Amino acid sequence: MIRIRPRPFTAYISGGRSVLATTLDGLADGGPDHGLFVHETRLLSLWRYCLDRDPPSPNALSPVRQNQWLGYYVAPAPGVPPPPADDGSGQVPAASQQTLELRVMRTIDGGLHEDIDLTNYANAQSSFVFLIECDADFADQSETRERRQRGALETEWNAQAQRLTFDYVNGVVHRAAEVRIDADTQARFAYGQLLFDSPSNRGSDGMPAFASTRSSRRRVSTRPSIARSTVRRW
């Protein structure tokens, strides 16, 4: 007898032994079914976007190939005066008139590559902080609901290299995931969030982020003067 477990509230893209499973909104929310899995180990467990701490609204989201996904999100452009009230149906959202658009293209090819572009379609300048909430847990696929393994997870941010490293050790098991940023704006990292200060004029303000993952038996070492790290234990 074969047991089939459909997951109607999960979207997938995959390549080789890497699978990205997200909510239908294209996010990894820390839930047991979602995240970036490599060789049946969950590397990234949390990956969400915010504009000035408010999540943008999903507009159009879809896989375009087995290993590619494209998503559009919208939000009212921060700092731009709201449009006149809708005197008709009353159902026209402000984001459809003074729009800040977030475009996300993901590709799995060895690691996960993500291109992010922000475009201000409002009739005035907008400035904001763009945030990516991110975390890793290195849970086995069978342990995302009830964890059994115990280890130490070190999170290290290297501001000079624009690199965030999650490093997990449990006895002889050693795994790591690395997020590398290549953006027009220097990123900061604090309280589990990548932050980008982005004044956006009318037009495109691209902020591509390259996220790569790897498994390693070798520790990543950086100079303390340019790196900040925290350690968690289960």
C-alpha cells in the first residue's frame, strides 16, 4: 500500500537534490513543510520579505520551470502621499495606484540564486528599509516537526564580504549554509534580518541577492574585526 500525502498549500521548485518548498505566497515561514532542503536536510527554514516591517502583498506568483520561480509583490510606496479615496466601488487598494513593486526570480542550480528588483511606480520619491528575515535549522526532513538531534548552530555575519554563514555542528556531523549578497546597496544584519537602506526614485532600483548553499566539513573563519557571530544550541 502506498500512502500519498498531498500538500496543496506548498509550492515547489527543484534541481538535483535541492528542493525549495514555500507557502503559496512564495515564502518560507518556519513551518515544518517549508524551507530549502538539500540532500533531505533543511538548510534555510525562514525567508520572508518586509518593506519598513510590513510584508508586501503577493500579486502574481508561479513556477516557470522545474527549477525556476517568478513572483511579483506590491505595496504602497512608503513615504508617498496616499491617492484620493476611491469613491466608486471602494475596493481599489492603495498599492495599485502608488505602487512599489518587488520582483523576485529564483533559480536552483547547485545552490539557490535569487534576483530581487524593486521598482517605484509612484509619482514621487520613496525611501524605505527592505528586510529579509532569514534563519536556518539543519533539521533532517523527518525532524522538522519534532527535533531529535542536538547540536550547536553558529550564525556569522561578515559585513565586509557581505556574507551570512550558518554553521551547524553535531558530533561528527558538520553542515553549513552561506548567503552571499551582491547588491547596489550595502546590507546590514541584525536580529535575524538582512536590512537594505534603499532610497528609491521613480524607476528601477535593483537589489539582486545571490543566495548559495553548501555542505562542508570545514569551518569558515573570518577576522573578528569584520565579523559578528552568535551561537545557539538545541
